[in-house]
Amino acid sequence: MAVPKLSKEAQERLLSYSKSKKMTPSQVVLPLLPEPDPAEAAFDRLLSRKPAKESDWVINQIAVEAVNRVRKSRKSE
Amino acid sequence: MKPKLVLDTNVYVAAMLGGRGALKLLHLWRLKRFEVYTSKKQIEELYITVEKHLQGPKARRIITAEVPEDMLYLLSARAELLPVRRVSKLSRDRDDDWIIAIALKSDYLVSENTQDVNIQALPQSANTKMLTIAQAVRLFKESEPSHRNRSG
């Protein structure tokens, strides 16, 4: 995530404001930042994993067979 | 309007197993190149597939606990949940009819199971096209937003 840089003046204003409120600068700034989107975090985790060593064909066949087994077992119930 | 896609359950499983094509498709979903439709039945199917059929040592090494959690979360948070009404026989395997039923409301059905999930059986009025993962990646990778084309 990009970290915005504050100008010297803005840093000074933040410091004096946080001092006046008896808070640290992060305590002033953090509540103003939007909550991270949990879906974006889920995408991040899923997409940052190492891809499989096997070819796509092999992976896709494993996936198809696993899902087919569920569909077949549902049918036999 | 963004294209609407139904990704067969095998596409989500392939992404969880680290299939490159499926991961690329997941990335394109994140970039909002298309919208995804799903159903409660699919979420349940994905859960059962991981719980019952991907429990071998190798699969467990790849699919750690948070992987299905994240995938199921994405399905509930980023995909549109469609109700599945009773459908007449649509595919070669009756058990695949529900996925065809939600595919009827979408533009594309992406599946690696082209043998059983057969959209040839769709009514002629349906405009749903069937794609493999590789075809879908190619199609949505190329469909760049128009402003990019203008800037050269």
C-alpha cells in the first residue's frame, strides 16, 4: 500500500495538534483512515501464493475430478 | 455494463490448487473486468469438495486452512448470489443442471468440465457462451478499458 508523505509543515501541524490532544500522531491519524476491504485482503492472500509446479492441465483435471466426485456422491445419496 | 460470468466450481478449486490460469482469472475478477454470479448450492459444493475430496497430504500442503476461507468469503462478498429455481433437464448429467440454470442468466460459463456441463443443451434463446479458463483469461485480458486504448 502506498504511504503518503507529509510535508514538513503538515508534520509540524500534526505534532502540535496531537500534543494538544495528549495523543500520539498515529492515534490522531489512524481513525481517519478507511478500514481495509476484507475482500481485497482475501484476494491479496490468494493471489500472493506460489503457483503450482504442475501444468494447468494437470491442476484443472484434479479440480474437475474432485468436483465430479462431489456431484456423483450427491447423486448416489 | 460488465459481462456476467458463472465460474464452475472446478475453476475455484483450480485457483485454490494454484493453477496459473485460474489465478489469472481470479486476478481479472479482482480488477472488476467482469461480474461473477454464484448460488448457495455452489458455495455448498465448494465447501464439500475441499472438506471431503482435497484432504490428501499434498492438497493439504497447498490448500491451507485460510485458502478455502478466503475463497468462500470472496464468493459471498464479491459475487452476486442467484436463487436456483427448479429446472428441467439441461445438461448431460442432471446434477449439473443447477449450474446451467444460473449460467442462463449470465453471458459466459467458464468450466474445465466441458464433457458433462454441456451448454449445447441450452434453449436457443439463451446467449450464454461457454469458455475454458484459458479462453476466459485471453478474452478478459484483452478487453482493456477503452480509456487505455485511447492513450495508446
